[in-house]
Amino acid sequence: EEAHQQLPRRVWMRRVLLGWNRVSVVVASRNLERMATGVWKLPARRVSFIPNGVDIPAAARAPGDAGQVVRIGTVAGLRPEKNIARLIRAFASVRARRPARLIVVGDGAQRGELQALAQTLGVADDVEFTGYLRDPSVRLTDFDLFALSSDTEQLPIAMLEAMAVGMPVVATRVGDVGDILADVSPENLCEPQDGAFAAALS
């Protein structure tokens, strides 16, 4: 609901519950830190930033063979703000030019709608919906590329896990994603728009 702007009633609720009670507030992204001090008007001294973190595996992932089918993957709840439809449309553009497979790890209310979109675009045979996995990181080794197509994020753990195994990432510039990728692979960042994302993924 707050992908594009904060809802006034929630802003006031946060100001009242967090501000007047003089509680310390811990945030998991720089984006939330900016909101807490700038929009919710909390004193900076009471806001602490503790970033999400992931375990670094003992061995990095081996790169795939450039001549094989490229396996693009994502890990996300199938909700509107994750915009998996954008990813499927971009994948269809890639698939039209080279052998490719899309692996969508996660489940949610939009699953049927997204499967229908893949069918409509003629790529359903090359799109795998795994459903819910208790430990989605086990499928990371099946990806050659991690794709994040969200309209909004904070500091996405799935993306950090992909980076931790040495996987390239293509992502929309939302939340803290731009801060993370800017020094690593700025050319793989794009605005959260269908055309820009399709071009970056291609």
C-alpha cells in the first residue's frame, strides 16, 4: 500500500506510537532510516540502522557455461509490489532471442495470474513456479542470474544471498538496492519500469 508514498494515517500513527513514547527505533535499511527521521519526524539519536545480513558460504558458486540455457531466477512472495509480471515480460523478451529458463521461487495470491501471463506470452514451458520453499536459498545454485523486479524494497535478503554466492544481479533501483549495487554492478541497475528492466535483463 505504501510502495509509492506513505499513507498519512500511518505516518501519524508512527509519529504518535514511536515519537511520543520516546522509544528507540531500529531500522533495517537506509531507506527506512530516511523515512523515520524525515517523514515520521523521529529524532535521529533514537533511530539506529542495523542492516540485514546473510551467511557467506564457504565456496562461491561456479559460473555457468555461456553456451548453455541461461537460468534466470528470483525469490519473492507473489504479491503486486514484487512485480513478477514485469520479470515474466522481460524474460519473454530474452527468451525470444536465446535459450533461457525462468525459475520463480515463492508463492502468493498472484500465482495463477502470473502463470496465465506466462502462458499468454508463450513462455510457460520455460517458466518454473516452485511454490513456497522453507529454505529458498537451496535453489540459488540453479540460477545463473538473480533478477529483482520490485516496485518497492528495503534491503532484500534474497538479493544479498545471491550476491554472497557470487551471482550477478539485475535489479530495479528501489529501497537500498541502488546503494548496494552502485559500487558492484551499477550497469545492472534500472528504474522500476518495464522497458528499463527488460533492457537491463537482456
